Amino acid sequence: MIQNRIKKLAVLCQLAVATLLLSGAGFLSAQSKGQTLQKSEEQITVSYKSAFSYPLNSDMRWEVHNPAGKSIKKGSGSIENFTFNQPGNYVVKLSDTAKHDPNDCTHQHFPDQLNITVSPYYMAFDLNTVKTSRTLTGGSATGTLVTVNVDFDSYDKQVASYNRDFLTAGVGTTITGKLKNGEITLKPGKNTLEFVLDGIATTGNYIMIDFIDINGVVQSYGLTQKIQ
């Protein structure tokens, strides 16, 4: 009797754990001849001309479909440095070729599909050109200027408006950066951005600047000098 109750409890625990794992992974249940799993999808935004990579296991296969639904590339394992040369909505279908025990919760799960929005804007921060108007020290950084060059391009070779602040990461930092003159117009080619800092930094720590491009994608830069 006790053994049966223990077995039932064990089964219930396994079901509870499985439910939590599936929920955490973003999987949804559906009713179709019993309870089955709906396909999971991941939304990604990239810029045209930029290299796209996505880590996958060696037993995963993938297939890229263009906005017209045509298959344009196939492969297996990780997707590495795939370039989208035209903007639009692409779909990458993923499939697992390996056989796994359905009760094995340790197997890594991937989405069934990647929905990739390719922006017509390309923007890359040249992190080698980052400069500050003065060395950052512990305390207020308000008024300090940060300049950085960016390489901008648009699919139709037109200009675009840009007005993104940046945040920083690091122990004790509250520093943010705003464009000195507010919204600016980016032209194809090299553009120089100038940000005004606000906030404080803590002595003895490092700071990382999170620049945000026109597509909302973060490009991080770590200040090499410790805050004095």
C-alpha cells in the first residue's frame, strides 16, 4: 500500500517537473487527438548586410526561407555568419535529427522556427573610436562627452533619423548617455555621434557602455580603465 502511494507521488512529481520545464521553455499545449505540443517560435531582428549566427547542436538541421517562402539555404549544426542581403521577413525552420527518449528532460530543446525580421538599416558602432572628454573618476560623470563613429547604410540609400540613449552596466554605476543635440540624421557612410553623460560611477569598478543601434540591437563596449 505504502509502496503504491510512493509510486503515485513519484509519478505526480515527475509530471509537475515536466510541466514546469515545458512552461519555462515557452512550449504551449494543444488538444489534437490528445495533448500535444504546439510548435515554438523565436522572434529575431537583424539588419541587412550583417552576419547572423545562431548556436545549434550538431544533430540539428536548418533551412532558410525568403519572404516569398522559397528555400534559399540549408545546413546542419550552428548557423554561422549567414548574411541577409535584402530586408524582409524570413523564416528559418529547425528540425532535430537525433532520437531522444521522450522522458529525458536533460536534452536541450530548440525552437521549431525562427522568425527573422531583416531591417533595411545597417548600423555598426566602430568601438575602436570611442573617446571620452575626460577620464571618468568616482562620483558624478554628468557633463562628460562620449564620441563614437558609426557606419550606417540603408537598403534604399536614404537617410534615417536616430535618437537612442545608451545605458551602462557595472557595480555602482547609474551613468546614462543622451545624444548631445537630440535626434540626428544618419547618412550612408561614416557618422560621428556625441553623447552627454549623466549619473555617477563608483571608484574601483569597470563600466560597460551599451550602445543601441537604429534597430534596437545592443552593441557593448567595455571601458578599459578602472574607475579611479
